[in-house]
Amino acid sequence: MKDFLKRSSLLHFAARAPVYYRRLLSERQMWHGRRLGDTIFPLPGVEIRCPDHAIAHSIFESHAFEYETNGELKGFVRLSEGCSSLLDLGASGGFFSALFVASRQGPCRVASVEPDPNSIPALQSCRKKNLREGVSWDIREVAVGGREEGTLKFVSEVNGYGLSLVRTEGNVMYIEAVPFHALCESLGFVPNLIKSDIESMEYEVVDGGREFLGRHKPRLHLELHSTLLEKRQKDPIQVMRWLFDLGYRALGRQSASWADLKSTIDTSRTQRFDLVAA
């Protein structure tokens, strides 16, 4: 039994070794650069300060160092090359907004959109710590919807940080939903890049935003919440079909057919897609 546990521990350590190594590299960069203790380096030379919020701080470190999320942020930075403006839908504590700012060499604009009132203090702290000269960074405390204004019913997550459209237990909140096109018109700029992690509201946003997306063709870092969409009786494949018809393809696969893109969709789980339009 002891030998089995020892082998299990070694296997667990081996599987986690890349995570520990990324964390070690980040800490070395922090100490060598004489940075504050809330600083992380999710990628070499990319420096982010975590918010003064325990849950958000933990989420930032998970994004930076865990295997799957570290792969996602690498894809996001690759997708964002050449972009100078970001619309961050479902910004939460602001990790991707901060990552965008930290990975730009020059001036840039960011609009972080987050409906959860419990996440706003973390987002404000993130902006305060990561703002620099030449950066315009706006925070909008609203939900984003389809074609019509109204209110959405959300339920708070178990830890009180984050909102859900499909949970049945927790604190109920009714939050203003701004149509996607109206939100974009109010920004004062056209984003080069849109990051979307909005808990299945991507269906309404893409449907209501097809005219804007087809005209401006911003790059998309899209989280497709297939299981949540199906709980709301929405078709996740339809979201991708709308985007395909607008000319969107996976980054690096611009010549792919609809059959190629459809074959990558797994409706049993949440997936992230980096998309560019021709």
C-alpha cells in the first residue's frame, strides 16, 4: 500500500511538474526584477499584478500556471498580435484585460464588461494596478444581450463570485442587459479583438451582433458554453454556423470548410475558439 501511494504521489508530481515550473519561473522573474509580491509572469516578459481580492488572485494564478488555462492565454496573445483595442465581455476580475495591456508595446484601449457586482471591486483593483501611460481602460457594469434591452435573471455562484443563468440555488439578481450593438456604439472605438466568456449569452450576442461583426470583423476569443446553451434550449452549433457564414475561421485554418469547423465542436463540454474573419 505504501509503495502504491508513493508511486501515485510521484505520478501526480510528474503530471504537475510543468505547473510548478511555470510558477517557479514567474517567481524568479519577480525577485530578479524586484517586483511586488502580487506580481505574476504568465508568459516570459509579460507582467501582471493580481487584484486585492483573494478569489480573483487565486483565479489569476490558475490562469497563469495551470496547463489548460496557460495554453488558452498563449492562444489569446497569439490571436491579439497587431491589435490595439479589446472588448472584454465577461471580464470577471480582469485577467484577460490585464494580459492584453501587458502584452502591448504601445497605446491601447480596453473596455471590460462585467455584470457581477461582487466581481467589480476585483476588476477595479486590477485596472488600478495594471494601468499605464497610453492605456485607456473603461469598466462597464452591465450584462450584454442580443437585439433588445431588458433585464436578465442571474443566480450567484456558490462562493458568491460570478453569476449563472442556469443555477437554481443562490442569491437571485436582476441585472440590466445592454444589446451588443448598443454597447459597441457606446464605446467610442471599434475593437480589434473581442474576448467573450459570458456563460451561454454568446448565442444572443452573436445573433444580435451579426451586422456589427460582419462589417468590422474583429478577432474573436470565444468561449462556447455548449452544455449551458443546451440547458437553455439553444443550439451551440448554430453560434458557430453564424460566425462561419460571416467569414470566421479558426486561427491558422482560414481555408477550412464548415465541415472542418463543425468537426471540432464538442457539445459535451465548454470550448474556446480563436477566430479570425477573412
